[in-house]
Amino acid sequence: FSSRRRHTRCLSDWSSDVCSSDLIQMIIEKQETYDVYNVGSNQVYSVNEVLGTMKQLVDNTNPIEYVSGKPSMIPVRKIDSTKIERNLGWRATTTLQEGLKKAYDWYLENKDEFQ
């Protein structure tokens, strides 16, 4: 596992629910007019938290290698999803660990397509 040093202190919102077909279907059914929504978990995770969770899921004990670079200009990236929750009643339900596990399992089932 490797990470660019400049991102290890940055925090980003993360949710695998964003790509959910159920979410898209719900918006189509409930939304009467065109509107724009931010969709996220309203929680932030550092690169180290995401890498640590992924390493646990795949039982990887290798150290994380950091590559030096310039610092990020945006230390925290958090999506405000209150509008979609208020208007349509949606909120992310998948945890970081569950979402990474789903993504990893999907990759294992489909990895031959990427070779």
C-alpha cells in the first residue's frame, strides 16, 4: 500500500451509497422537479483510516509507504447531504468498512475483466 504524504492529513467524505441504483431510483420516484443534491455520508475519513480499514479487510500486514509531495490545499472535504435528507429522506447507510468490503468483493469477482 502506498499513499502520497500530502493526503495523509486530509479528510474526505466517503460513501459507497452514492453509486447505489436504489438511490437513483428513489430520486426519480420522489423528485417532482429538477434539483441538485450533494450525496455523501456526512462523515470524513483520513487516507490513513481508509488504508488501515482496507488492509484489515484483505489481511495485509505490509507497511504503508509514503511518497513526499506538496501539501493539499483543502485539508477537509466534507459533503453536506442535509438537503437530500430533508427533501427526500435519504441518508447514507453503508459504513466505510461495509462499502470497502463490497468494493473488494466485487473486484475479486470481476478482476479478470481488468487484465
